[in-house]
Amino acid sequence: MSIFLRLALLVLCLLHSASPVLADAIGGPFTLVGEGRESISDSRFRGQWMLIYFGYTSCPDACPTDLQRMTEALDALGPLAERIQPLLITLDPARDTPSVLTDYVRMFHPRLRGLTGSVEQIDEVARRYRVRWVRNPPDAQGAYSVDHTTTLYLVGPNGAFVEWYKSGVAPAAMAEAIRRRLAR
């Protein structure tokens, strides 16, 4: 058997076996805190799609940019967007209280909800979604930043991860990809 045929078979086997495992390995149940300190779990959104972003309100660049992309994609979906619950899960629970998050998310989309929780809760949900993040040491004035992945996660009505959209995906392309998923 030629080396090219072996490589092609190996690639096909890897692609066939990796896809279901990868999809099953991302996401999972969570219980966090929303507006008014209300306990909110992922199960509350069963029957709806979720579009989830992990970030924080003091983020100087990536978070506002990505939340604006999320908003533009939802706007481009028109009435279909009603089937999607957009969420911001903070990676900075020390500063992002429910009221801080509520004020922040209102600047982007009227249905965007901000969720926070204990450090342990945030660590767990971030781990389940494979979010990479680190809180940088504070400077002399006590200010700090949080470095993190910049990905939007689409979760289906059954609570299972469907696909993600990296930072470079244009809102129109994201909207079209979501539209195709909702049509299935």
C-alpha cells in the first residue's frame, strides 16, 4: 500500500472518530447567577438555542468587539434571533457582579444576559467549554486584566454544543452559519 493511501486512510479514520468525541467534549451543565442574584442554570434555556461568550466587563478590546459581532449577527437573523438566548459568562466574578453585568450587557443587545458566579463555578463552566483564561497579576494600582480565548459558542435546544465562531468570523457569516443550523 502506498504511503499516500495510508495517510489518506489515517486522515479519514481520524476525522470520522474525532468529530463526535470533540462535540461531546465541549460544554455541559452549569448553574450561575444572573440579574437580581437569581440562580440560572443552562436547563432554563432548553428548547432555545444559546449563543455564549466568555469575557468580562473591564475588557478593553476583545469583549466589546465580540459582543458587538454577536449583536450584529443576531440582528442579521431578524425574527430567527428570537430562538436564540445570547449569554455573556464573566471570567472576572470578583468585579462583575450581577448588577455590573446587567448594566454592561444592555449596551449590546436587549436580550443579552450576563451571568456570574463563584470562582469555582466560573472555573468549572469555563473548563467545560474549553475556555483558556488567566487573571494577570495586579499592577501597583491594583488594576488587572484577564487574558482569554475569544470564541462564541452555539449550543442547541437540547443543551449540546453545536459549533463555535472564532473572533475573525464576520457577523454576516456567523448569522448565515447560525441560520443553516436553525434550519436543520
